[in-house]
Amino acid sequence: MSKESYELKAEARERVGKGSSRELRRNGLIPAVIYGDKQAPISIAISTNEVTKRVQAGGFMTTVATIDVDGKKYKVLPKDYQRDPVRDFMVHVDFLRVSGNSQVTVEIPVHFINEDKSEIKKGGVLNIVRHTVEAHVPANDIPEAITVDLDGAKIGDSIHISNVKLPKNVSPVITDRDFTIATIVPPTVAVVDEAEAPAEEASEE
């Protein structure tokens, strides 16, 4: 299951634009928008520290939250956020309105288990092709991760999405091919140049 829901306080924002956004950031707030569910978008201001803490805690993009806007509450799912490319602080967040029966599209992290029961323990290397899988899921039942069991996997194997037991009600966005999640490849071995070897042996003599 996804992480436990949480609540954020926000205030409605009447002024928009770069000047207004800069003023908000000086006051420890960032501009954000709540949209979707066939309703008009709502511009809000929200605590920079609170959002940053939620992002750093993990699971931000797959956890439904409640936003209290001047006393009116909205169930939302974060859909995007932007950071300043130079100073790396939060500058904007987009939230999507959701309800219990809403279907949403999210990037679900991929976790691997039982590496010690595969040929990775014999020197194989896990090459992760996809760290996340984009999937359609119910908004009220977003899994925290997709688990890939490596028990019995051998060097040279490819793990495709069809090999993975997906959580209930999770369907990948990509349906036209059996895409690869990971492969187990042989260890990289340094190769000695045979042309250089005799010269090195001669110099040692």
C-alpha cells in the first residue's frame, strides 16, 4: 500500500505571475495549483518547508494527501513539482483532485528481493533497466512499490513485466510489448592485452 495520507494547510492565491511568486517564496511559501475532476483550477500558496519535508521522506508522488484551503478540504495526488535548477529549492507544485474511485497514472518504484537466492551471489550483476513502472491504479489504492522476486534467477536472464506479480488493480501503461525490468549479466573482467604481455615478461627478466 502507499504511505499513510497526510494533510497540508494552504491559502487561496488571488494574484499570479512571477512577481507574486517571488513574494511568496520570500515569505516561506511556494505557488501551487489544484486541478482536475472537471473543475476550475485553484491557485494556492503552500509551505515550502512542509512540501520539501514530504518530498524528502519519499513516496510523495504516490501518496494521496488532503489540502486544507482556508477551511475547505481537497483530496489530491501530487502530479509534478519543480525545483530551482541552480539553488535546488522548491518553486512550484501541481496537485490533481482525486476521489475514491478515481483512476490515476503514477510512476511506481521497483524493489528487488532475494538477490541472495539468485546467481548474483555467484558474481552476476543486476542491471536495472527500469527503476519505476508507469501504471494505471485506483487513487485510493496506490502501491508503495512493485516487488520483483529474483529467487532462482540466473546469469543471462531477463526479467520482463510478464514475470512480475503486480499488485491488485495495477495495469502498466505500456501494453504493446513485454518490456524489460532488469537483466542479470556476467561480471565485468579486465582483459589483458596479449600483445603487451611478452614485452612485460621480457622487461621483468
